[in-house]
Amino acid sequence: MDSRLAGSSSRDADDTEEIDESASQEDSAKSLEDEVKNVLDEAKRELSDAAQGRKNDAEMEERLAKLQGMDAQTYRDQGRKAMENMSEEEATKRYIAKLLEESRLDDKMDSDGYSQLVEDSKTTHVQKKKTAVDPDELPWCCICNEDAALRCHDCDDDLYCKSCFREGHDEFDMKHHRISKYKAPKDAER
């Protein structure tokens, strides 16, 4: 009888270990399933975001084509061919030429007196805000040391020239950062 009892208790222990082991395997399998499900859900969200981005790009291409009086497909094909045939050096030259042209346009608008009209039309995005003048503040861009034209209130009230502000702020920042026009105080040292 003792041998039977000893045998049954060892079988019970083995059964308990098997149950514990299978329960832990089920738990780990469920956690893996949950993790896989989360990864798949995230991938679906990213794909839908990418699809929305492509849709927005396509809409913008259609509007640009319409403005240029072209068919949208012809416009896309021309853009692709131009990008495929362009070397990195040519792309850099085009980018620099674009920046220089934007700067010339800004200067021309300033000299013609239209810059104030443009600034006034952007009042939903640009908030004119009086800030306390720091006597130790230098009146130039925090990046390139050109004369400052803008103050970004969401970047610790840093001062920027127009081109550095455009380069240093992505599309989200351009829409959501509060900026104001900056004019150096009369008594500022240069």
C-alpha cells in the first residue's frame, strides 16, 4: 500500500508540474498573441497614415497641375523623370537656388512695402505679442547671426532670420509655433 501511495503522490506531483507548465505556456502564448496583435494594429495604423499622406500628395499634385494648365498624370510623369535624371549635385544646386530666390522675393517684398500686408494676412498663425526686452539680448538670428526678423515664442523666445526659421521648423512647427515679427530696439548695439 505504501508503495502504491508513494507512486500516486509522485504521479500527482508530475501531473501538477505538467499543469503548471501547460498553464505558463498558455500564458506566454497569449502574451505573444497579444504582442503580435498590437504590432499588427500599429502596422495597420502606419499604413493608413501613409496612405492618407499619399492621397494628400496626389491632391496637391493635381492642384499644382491644374495651376500650370497640365494634366495631373503628365505633371507626375515630368516630376518623376526630372528626379530620376537629377544627380545629387544638381539637386543641391536646385535647392540652393530655391533658397536664394526665396530670399530675393522676401527682400523685394520688404523693399516694395508688401511684407506688412503678408504679415497681416497671416494673423491666424502669427500672434503679435509684446515680450519684455532683455537688455542683454543680441538682435540677431540665434543660428546664423544675420539680423533677426522673427521671434518664436515656442522656442524659448529665440530670434531667427526668415530663412533660418523656415529651415529650422518643419511643417508642424510652422503651423503650431507662435511667432511674432521682431524689430531690434533703437539702442541695441551691433
